[in-house]
Amino acid sequence: MGREPLKTITFDEERREYNCHIFPIGIDVCHEYEELKSFYDLWNDIRGNRRLPNVQDITFETLKGWHSSVRLVEYGEDIKGPKTIKIMGEKFARLWGKESMYSKINSENPPPPDIVEKYYEYLQVIYDYNYCIGVGNVIDEEGQEQRILWIDLPLSSGDDNVTHAIGAMVMLEQDSPKLKAIA
């Protein structure tokens, strides 16, 4: 791997297995993740010389080419507070599902405690001005196993506090030798 992540959080949930590689803001997406580099560059261009881009600077026009592959989530400033999906592209929803982890945790049938703990660990690293490159396997809406790669990047509401995250997801070839190296 070109750059070592600060940490990796591994999830093994029903219908999903994935690793979330955490990198600090300002560390560019390395060549292993070239499918997501243009999305990171778009986020970074919008950010300019600010610590974080403002969520209001994310427009339909700025997301050209990524519409079906994005998800925008309002985090709020409280790690335990509600997380609301504001935008979810068709491809993202088909691969990941439409339900957020927050809504699963607060449902009548929440995930196991270790998944909940990892979810809050993941949120904390995003709130701490890091971003995630995720890679793993999911079962899509048609019941087919898919190999995915995604990025989650923090956003603000005009100050330096993380209040939202924007992500983009791409589907990868199951037998990709590159993925064996980065998983």
C-alpha cells in the first residue's frame, strides 16, 4: 500500500464485510484507490484553503458524473445524535442499502454490540478530521455479492466543525488482484 492508514476498522455484519482505512485530511488518495481520486480531488478543490468544505458548496453541478454513486449524511455535532441521509444515489443505494447504521442501531433489532462500538469508533475518526477509504463485500438488492470501494469525507456547516459527510462508492471486479493488496 502506498500510504499506511492511521488505523483500519474492520466490520463483519450481516450481508457486509469491509475494512475502513482511516487517513488524515490533507493526505491525498493514493494510487491504490485511483477510482476515487477524482472524487477526493473534487472535495479538496471545494475545500480550498479551509479545514473542511461547507456542505452548502456541494451542488448538483459539482457532483457531475457522481450523482448515482454518492451519499450525503447529516451527522450533526453530537456523535450519538441522529444521522440523517440527505442524498443517496441510486447505485449507492443498490449496493449499500437505503438504511443507515444509525437507524439500524435505533431499531427493534439492532446489530451486535461490537458493530455498534465500531460504528461509534468510525464516527469519532470522521469527527476528528479524518476520512475513510472502505473496501469490502456486500450483498446487493438482487442478492448478488459485490466487491465495493468507497470514500467518506467530512463536511462542515460553515465553520470548522464536522456536521456532515459525503461519500462515493464504486463497484469493483471480484477477482481484482489490486483489491487483494488493499483489502
